Amino acid sequence: MSRLEAILAKVDANMPTSIAGLKHLLTFPSVSSQPDCKAGIIACAKWLQTQLDDLGFNAEVAETEGHPLVLARTPSPGGALRALFYGHYDVQPAEPIEAWHSPPFQPMIREEEGLTRIYARGASDSKSQLWSVIEAFRAWKFVAGDLPLEAVVVLEGEEEIGSPSLAQIVERYRDLLSCDVAFICDSDMWTSTRPAITTRLKGLFHEKVTIHAPNGDLHSGHFGNVAMNPVRVLAGILASIHDERGQVAIEGFYEGVRPLPAALREQWQSLDPAEALAGVSTEGGPEWDACGPFELIWARPSIDLNGIVGGNTGPGERSVLPGSATARLSFRLVDGQSPEQVRSIFRRFVEANLPQGARAEFEGQGGTSAVLVNENSPYIAAAARALEAEWGEPTLLKGSGGTIPIVELLMRELAVVDCIVTGFILADDAIHAPNERYDANRLRKGIRSWVRIIDEVGKL
């Protein structure tokens, strides 16, 4: 039996312990957006530190102005490459609690459709993803004693709220985080049997805009038809952001966006949309034109209205002209766009469409730029080989409409050219929704995948 075969066999033998460890990790209510979950965040970070310490890592809980990170490092085998492994232990809120079939932080195992499924908040996004890496380390160290590379582990507690403290951590720990290759353990598969590596990520920023009328709240009977209604003003502005085809109609928005290479467009158009959309209806959505859904999702920028509020939003009737109305929007950017430039374009657009007497107030700063990863990287090739060996299907190199701030930070601040974004999330895992789930088979094969990736990369 080869060393690799022995490590994979150890993974299989460890599965009851691996499942038990994941279940314990899922009991921590590490909701980064809710202040009353601070204790759960801290307890989760300390528990993960202990797990890594027990594996021989030099681990610490790094404090920030927000939630802590767990940082860990193995001793270098001498001349070995340094690989960074990133995951996040914070989770989305569990509300609405009443929609869950079992308490979100009391993991429940159910046998369904021939699968052993674990239900809990964070089961898929993303505690199972980081736990797969830790369990791969555990099996490697039990069999081989040492990893074939120097591993640096970064486990973040603020990914679900936009990673506000990450930049200060990157600056504070520049020497530690400088690496030959970074593995971002927080992504999805193409199908339940085909692995994928994400090679492009969209940029992101959020904007809050409030339209103020000259007056406060007014009686709609006394002043309707003559006084300004800021809800109507705001609704009109929001409606004019897109044209009838669903494309952004703001002048200058697409400036800097480069056309997709013909060969890549042809490759994406050969993919089956049903596999990625996973039953999500696109009826009533924007027209696809010649682009196709994957170009729109992965390579075309977008503006989305996340919410709007104004006037009477409570129970009962209240006949009122509200004094203000507010909307929140998210902007997904592509290579060639900057958050600062697009934010400025949007604000000028709003100001230009205000009626006399109205005033706009904006909130929002910062943002993350889009990322393109070198698909010809030898590290991507090694990871793709490892994934194919485990799953038995060729690894798809794909895009994503999502944003992972650490990728852009590593590339921009530390010149880490090779960032490998992969993982084992599926579209029907109900991430960010009630009854989030993950299955034990993917946990097993995910751990085995990371064992194979470490083996392949360690040979480079």
C-alpha cells in the first residue's frame, strides 16, 4: 500500500470521528452579523485553535476590531513550498427559526434519498468545507508524520459580513500570509459528481440610498396629489436603472468591461444551464441574448435591489405621505471595473434624476474588486488532477457570481498569483436558508480530495 493509499484508508476509518467533530463545530452559534452571538463566535474560534494545536500546528486566535480569526502554521519541512488554506467559521443568521425542521444549532442527522444528511446552520456554508481540510491534515499527520508542504491556515469569522477586518490582518501578518499558493476552501461543485475550480470571482460593494422630501410625514388626504412622495421618487429612480431587457441603463456603468473571448464564450455555451441553475426559475428575469446565462452570471456586471422601505410598513393602515424612503443595493463587478468608480457613477445618476426639492443621502464605502485567476497555473493543474482522481469526472474550470474578499486581498496586497478556489457545496444545500444541509458522502470525499491535493501539490 502506498503512502497516499494509507492516508486515504485512514480517512475512511476516521469517518465516525470526523462526523462527530463536524457536529460539534455546528453547535456554535457563530453568526457574525448578530451581536448577541459574540460568545458563540469566540468559543468557536477557540475550539478550532485547539483542534489545530492538537495536530501540531502553532495556532493562535488573532483579535481584530470585529470578530477574531484563527491563524495556524506548521513547521516547514525545509525548502518546501508554503500553502495557505482559507476557510470561514462564521455563518448566516438562522431566521426564520420556525421554518427549520430541527433547531439550527443542534445538528440533526437524517437518512434521506440514500444519503446520510446533516442539518444545521453552517453545515454546507462553510463549516464542512474548513473541517474537510482539518480532517485531511489529521489523516496525513497520523500516517506520514508531517505534511509535504508548509501549511498556513486562516479561518475567518467575518466572511458573511464582507470581511471588514481582513485587510488589517493581511497587513499585520504579511510575512505569515505570504505564500506560494493559496487554497480557498469555500466554493461549490458543478454537479453532485463533478468537481470544479472557480477561476473568476466578481467584485462587490453595497450602497444605501435615502430620498428625503422637503417635508416630514404628511396626511395623504390633505396633501396627496400636491406634495412630493419620496417612495414614488425612489421607485422611479430604481425602475430606470435597467432597460426593458434587464441591462443596466446607467451611462458609464459598463466602461472598462472587456468582451468575453470567443473561445471561452463557446465553451460556456456548451454547458447545461439546468445543471447550474438547479431548478431555479428564470422566468421573468433579464433576457439572455447571445450571452447565455453563464456569461451573465460570471462575466457581466449587475446591480440588484436588495430591499426598499418607506412609510407604513407595520400592521394596520396609515394614510401617509412618508418623509423619506430608503433602498439598499448590491453591485457585482467584473474585471476592468473599480468599486469607487461605479459608486461615483451611480450616485451621479441618482442626483441627476431627483425632482426639485428632493435630497439624496448615501451610505456605503469600500468594496472588493473582481478577480481573474491564471487558469494555466501548475497548481490549478495539480488540484484538477487530484479532484478528478477522487471524483472520477474531469474538473470543470468555471466562474462565479460570488465574491470572496481574501482572494483579491492576497493577489493585490501580497502578490499571491495562484489562488485555487474550490469546495464541495451544492446548489440544493439550502445555504443561507432554513434547513441547510450537507451529506456524509461529500464530507468523506471532500476530505479525501484535500488529501490528494496536498499530495499532488507537495510534488511540485
